Amino acid sequence: MIIHIASFLKLLLLYLTFIHTLSARPVSYVGGWTFMTYNNYDSNSALLHYSPTSNYSIGYKSEYWQKKEYFLNSINLNYLIKRINKKRSQANVYVKSGLGIISSDYANYENKNEVAGHLEISTDWETRRYFISYLSKAIKSESIDNTYMQKARFGIAPYIADYGKLHTWIMCALKHMPEIEDTITPEVILRLFKSTNLMEIGIDKKKNLAFNFVKRF
């Protein structure tokens, strides 16, 4: 009986940890795989990564930027710098990096290929009711693209769901890209997640739609 109770408590702890790491984070539980896809007016991307430990993950990312008409395919290394667990909240700081090949036939590039890298620093804080996040990202290549952006989000859960039930978040986001005409773009996002699946549907001020999906397995 004692063995069954200990096993149950161990499985419960693993399950609760899994639920808390389900958010769109770049590091999963030990031995976990994660598939992420992000799609909006600017770009479409897909990322598959594996977490050998709870502190870092390695993966492959393919990203297409629509207006600039280029693909960026890269090997990614993501690292959890700091995690702060409190009784009713959790905070995280991550560094996400990638190195690969950028390819474009836009304008005068004519199927040009270059080595490119990207670096992102992100942080988030959440309770079961509130969510705040911020990221800063740069993409660098020799001539095809040099992009910088930053994003901030604030979210609130309209109800507190039990573990294993459908969780809902309503979020407001701001994206800043100095190189575009409207440097700041607001967006409203509906986030839904249950079990190992997370889905987001968003719309910005120009009525451009976004769709994001995360699956852990």
C-alpha cells in the first residue's frame, strides 16, 4: 500500500510539473520532445526540439519570412538561465540561439545562400490567473537580413481550471520592429491548452490573423 501511494505521488508530481512546462517554452522536461509552429503576417516557422535535461534543449528550426521572401534553417540550442518557483507563481529566463543557412531569391539575391544566426532572450512570469512575458530577438546575416524585434504579452485567465481540464487565456501583445513603418503592432490572442496541446489564435490591429500550436510528447 505504501509503495502504491509513493508511486502515485511521484506520478502526480511529474504530471503537475508537465502541466506547468506546457506553455510555449523552449525547454521541456527531461527526455521530452516538443513541436512548435508559429504563423502570422510576418513569418511562418516550425521547430522540433529535444530536452536531454531540464536546463537545455537542442533542435531544428525552419522559418520563412513572407515579405523578405527568405528561408532560415538552423540548428537551435536553448538554455534555461533561471527558474524561480514560488508557492503560487513561476518565473523563467531563457536564452535561445540558432546557427544555420539563410536562402533568398528576393530582389537581386538570386538564390543566394548565407550563414546566419539568431539570438533571443526571453522571460516570463505566471500564476494560475495572470501571465506576463517579454522577448528580444535578433537575426543576423552578411547581406540578406538583419532584423531586430521585441514582444511583450500580458494575459489573464477568465476562470481557474482544474488540472487536466481545458485552460483558457486572453492575452494582449505588443510587437516592436524598428525597420517597418508601423513600428509597434498590438494584438489580441486567445490561448487554449489541455493535456499536451496548446493552441493560440490572434488578430492584430490590421486584422491580420495568427495561429500557433505547441505539442509535447
